[in-house]
Amino acid sequence: MKIIKKISTMQSISDELRKNNKIIGFVPTMGALHKAHIAIIRKARKENDIVVVSIFVNPLQFGPKEDYKKYPRPINQDLDICKKENVDFVFYPSVKEMYPYGKSFTYVEVKKFRGILCDKFRPGHFCGVSTVVAKLFNIVKPHKAYFGEKDYQQLKIILRMVKDLNFDIKIIPVPTVREDDGLAYSSRNLYLSLKEREVAGNIYKSLIYCKNLILNRKFKSIKKCIEEAKNYLHKMLSNVEHSIQYFEVYDDNLDVVNNNIDKIPKNTKLRIFAAVYIGTTRLIDNLGFKI
Ligand SMILES: Nc1ncnc2c1ncn2[C@@H]1O[C@H](COP(=O)(O)OP(=O)(O)O)[C@@H](O)[C@H]1O
Ligand SMILES: [Mg+2]
């Protein structure tokens, strides 16, 4: 396994690999690797000749009051995991290498999927994501790139960016990987206290609860199902400080659906989204299903 810190080095390695007809699979991460990252790396390992993992905590995608400084950076542990998973190259650049001119910069901004869900509460976040991913695509030059469904809005934005800007890269979605109690793996789970961790699985349970209310036509309206699911979640989290930032239902394409459940066409793919603060830790999750 090789650790690459320079953009130009990564680019020439990828050029050489492509000349030799090697298929390059790319897994972008911010490090603090967990079991979901490992599942993604294993999928990439199976489907490509060469696997490149990037580890870069991207300052551009953090708001001024967010956790950029305290985001975990256990680099040695991450490199051990990559080695064990037979990763070929870890691209691990410095902030200076990625942004030599600071914030005066060319940005990539996907205008669709805006103003809703995470974008409503993290202005500029997705612009930071699409910009760094576009850069990483030009640096790593992969044939395929892997993104998790846990960050569903991000996945949709990247798919749209690739389409609109004609990146010759296949985006491969990876289903959400969960702990036994349903909590979606996330590097930010490390922030949870023991007491908070014990109840955090209820976020996923509340998504299932909401899905069942909708599928069983317990109420006529989506809004009422959401309200009941939020009540359920508040009850399940009553032992810890918490707040629900959003709890919403869209279709699979992040378009608004009819509030009247009977008016939603059969076989429509719905998706329930939640962002929840447990203590000071912000966690997101989503669940897709067919009506
Ligand atoms: N529980 C999970 N299931 C599936 N994919 C995930 C999960 N957690 C993270 N990912 C994916 O891993 C990639 C890197 O995400 P990263 O920001 O490093 O991790 P996290 O979101 O856990 O902090 C993203 O494509 C993200 O969607
Ligand atoms: Mg993340």
C-alpha cells in the first residue's frame, strides 16, 4: 500500500494505471474509518483492479460553528485498516496541498436538491462537498466512485454533478451499514457518551415506526405520520438532551410527495429523512421503501 500526499504524484500514478488498462475504484472519506467505510472498501476491492481511498477532512464543507477542529483524525489506525483491506493507494493530502490559495477559489455548486433537508441547516456544506469531490475526481481519475446512502442528499448531489459536468465516472451507491441496534455507523458516533449511545439506535427505529404508520395507513396524511413518529422518538430519547432538526418524507428523487397517502401513486419510492441532535452530536439517517 502506498500513501500519496502530492496531487501531481496521484495524477501520474492514475495516468499510468489507466494506460495499463487497470480499472480504478475510488472511496472518498474523511477518515476515522468505521465498519461502513470497510464495507465500502470491500465492495470496491471486489469490483476494481485498483482501490484508492482518500482521507481528507475537508474544511470547505464545515460551517464556522461546526466540528472541523474536533473531527477525529486517527490517521495511523486508518492506515492500518486500509492496509488490512488491501487498499492499493491512500491519497492523504494536506489542506495546503488541496487549497493553496485558501478560500479564493473555483467552486462547484449543484443547484438542485437545495433548500431542503441538510442544505437548509448547513448552508454551504454541499458546495464544499461537490467542490472537493470534483477536485478528487480530477486527482484520482477513477472509473468508479463509491458513496454511502446514509448521506442520501449528498449522493443525489454527486450523481447530478457527474451528469451535469460530464465526469466519465460511474457513481456506485452503497446501502447504509448499521450497528446491531440500528444506529447508522458514522465517525461522529465517537462523540456520543455511553448514555447517549445507548438510546441513539432509536433514530432508526423512529424511521421504521414512521414507515409502518404510512404503509398501514394508520393516518390519512404523511404529516400526521411524521408527527406521531417524532413523538415516538422524543419519548425514546427522553433520558438524554436532544432535539429533532428535521423529520421529513420525500420521494426517492427528493421531490415533494402528496400529503394525502391515498393520492400517492402505487409503487412510488418514498424516503424518510431525519437529522437529530443527541447532546451536541448531530446524527442523520434515512430509510427508503415502496408504497
Ligand atoms: N453507515 C454508513 N453506511 C453507508 N455509507 C456510509 C456510512 N457512514 C458513512 N458512509 C459513507 O462513507 C463515505 C465517507 O463518509 P465520511 O464522512 O468519511 O463518514 P461519516 O459520514 O461516517 O462520518 C461517504 O460516502 C458516506 O456516505
Ligand atoms: Mg460524513
